[in-house]
Amino acid sequence: MKGAKITAIGAYVPARRLTNSDLEQMVDTNEEWIVQRTGIRERRISREDEYTSDLCTAAVQDLMKRYGKSVQDVDMILVATSTPDFSFPSVASILQNRLGIPVTAGAVDLSAACAGFVYALHTAHAYVASGLHRKVLVLGADTLSKITDYTDRSTCILFGDGAGAVLLESGGLVDGFAGFHLGSDGSGAHHVYHPGLSHVVNEVDLIDTGKLVQNGREVFRWAVRTVPQGVQQVLDSAGATLEQVDWFIPHSANLRMIEPICERMNYPLEQALYSLEYFGNTSAASIPLALDLGIRAGKVLNGQQVLLYGFGAGLAHAGQLLRLTLDTEVSPPAPL
Ligand code: UT7
């Protein structure tokens, strides 16, 4: 096994803000309910002509600028997204061309909804650790606003758009990656979905409005039960303890879910990082955005251990413990 490390990170969110008071004008809701039940104050919404590939491009540009990195020599591009510009071609292929990455690099999208970024990171680590690839660009990006029903108050208050990018490089003897845990329970596939070619899953007739549909209570219950158990599996596979985890970054679905998850784990909520307060639930982007916010705020430091845990539609989940091994930034990040 070779070592693999994350050497650079970048992020992007669209300029347009959708506030809770904006939503009060659109559906029967109010600021107090949204903040109390979710912790979300604002989300960023992409322009009509702005797609996931555009957000990805901007996130990689941020990464290159901050870390003085080139992506010309990446040999694999992995994009975790549920809202690609097209069913095909992939966002990864569009990105390869737009960033001028040589045609010899592999490019593929991964679909695991809100768990997608951690799945992509796990895949990239396997590629680099096995020696199959040297330098992998990994993105988590979504434009959920494009598939959100803005007449449904139970979902439209949650979602926002964003992208996060990391560069994973062969680290010689240094391996930033410790334990991981993956899982999926398709018996809950009908609890959160975006209709596609089929309209039935688990013998349930799906609602097809062309928009995302969610049974929030069911997903809530499943995640609060599943994530603490998954975190323990990550720790067991790394031979680590929770006390050694400097920062816990669960998927930013809802602060009201992160609180009981931390409580069940007996982990201090102050050491949980999330991106939902000003960006909402950005699906595959939520974890890299939260990591990036922590780095920008000077909280997350090189050498610290970070435990990422993604969960969502599938019902799929994925956790990864890693030690931060970023290169030094050459220029400060632009404000998000
Ligand atoms: O990204 C990964 C997958 N997604 C998730 O992990 C999301 C998980 N679920 C959630 O975040 C929460 O379940 C929601 C935020 C979606 C809903 O919060 P909740 O505390 O579970 O509310 P609820 O569905 O139990 O509804 C409670 C009440 C209902 O009214 P009644 O029946 O008690 O009269 C809803 O109609 O709140 C009502 N309600 C609202 N009221 C004002 C639902 N949405 C709203 C709203 N504003 N936006």
C-alpha cells in the first residue's frame, strides 16, 4: 500500500442568496420554524444558466489559486453528484475539457447522493493507495435547487447549491487516510428520491413531479440511528478512539439531526463542523464545504484528525477518518 494525502482544497457557492424571509413569501413557513427545526438561515441558488459543472470548475479554480497547484497532471477525475448537467456525458468529462486536463486522464461521475463525496474520496484513496493512480481530483457538487419543488415547504427550506474540490496525491510513506466504513440499505430507497426512468421502487409507487421527494421524518430517524453506529465502525477499523477525533464533519442535512447524533456518540457538538447555516443542505458538496469553512476559519489545522460521515438517499452512508496533510496555501481564499 502506498500513502495518499489530501494536499489542496477549493470551494464555490453561487452568488444568489435565498433567505428564510424570502421563503416566507413563497410557502407557508416562517423564519422561527426553519431555524429551530433545521438551523438553516440562508442557501445559495445557482443562476438558471449555471450548472453543476460550472460550480465544479469554480471550486477547482479556487483550489489552484489558493495552493498554487496545477491539475494538468491529474490522472483521474471523480465527481460525486446527483444533479449532473446531463444524464450523460458526465460532469467529470465536461470538467476535463474545460480545465484542459489531458485526454489520458480518467473521468467519471459517482452517484451516492449526500454520501457521494465520502464515497468518491474512498474510491480515490483506493486508486492512489493501490498505485493505480497518482493524482486524483475529487469533487462533491450539486445544484439541488434545480430539482427542488418550491411549493413544498417540507423540502424547499432545506436545499442549496455548492461545490467542493480536493486533490488527492500519492504521499510516499505518509498516509493521511485511516479507517472507513460504508453501507447502504436499499429497503429505504423510497424515502428520498428524484424520479427517473422507473416509477416504482420497493413496490412503492413514486410521486413524479420531476422534483425531489422526501419523507423527512423517516430519513431523520434512520440517520440518527445509523450514523453513530457507522462512526464506531470507522473508529474500530482505524484502531482509534473518539477522543482522537479533532473534528467531526457529518453531512449538513439538518442541525437538529447533528445534535442527537453527537449526543448519542457522546461527542462535543462544538467539535462538529457543518456548512448548513448559510448554505443549506448542499448534498454531495456539504462535507467538503464544511471542511473548507473550518480551514478558512483557522479551526481545522494540518495534522489534526477529521472524521467525515456522509448519509442520504439510497439509503447510503459512508465514513472516513483522515489526518489533514494540506500543502501550504500560496494565496488567501476569496470570501464565499
Ligand atoms: O440530505 C439527506 C437526506 N435528507 C435528510 O436527512 C432530511 C431529514 N429530515 C429533516 O431534515 C426533517 O425531517 C425536516 C426538516 C424535513 C422536517 O422537520 P421535522 O421536525 O421532522 O418536521 P415534521 O415533518 O415532523 O413536521 C412537523 C410539522 C408538520 O405539521 P403538523 O402535521 O404537526 O401540523 C409539518 O406540516 O411541521 C410542519 N412543517 C412546517 N411548518 C412550517 C413542515 N415543514 C414546515 C415548514 N414551515 N417549512
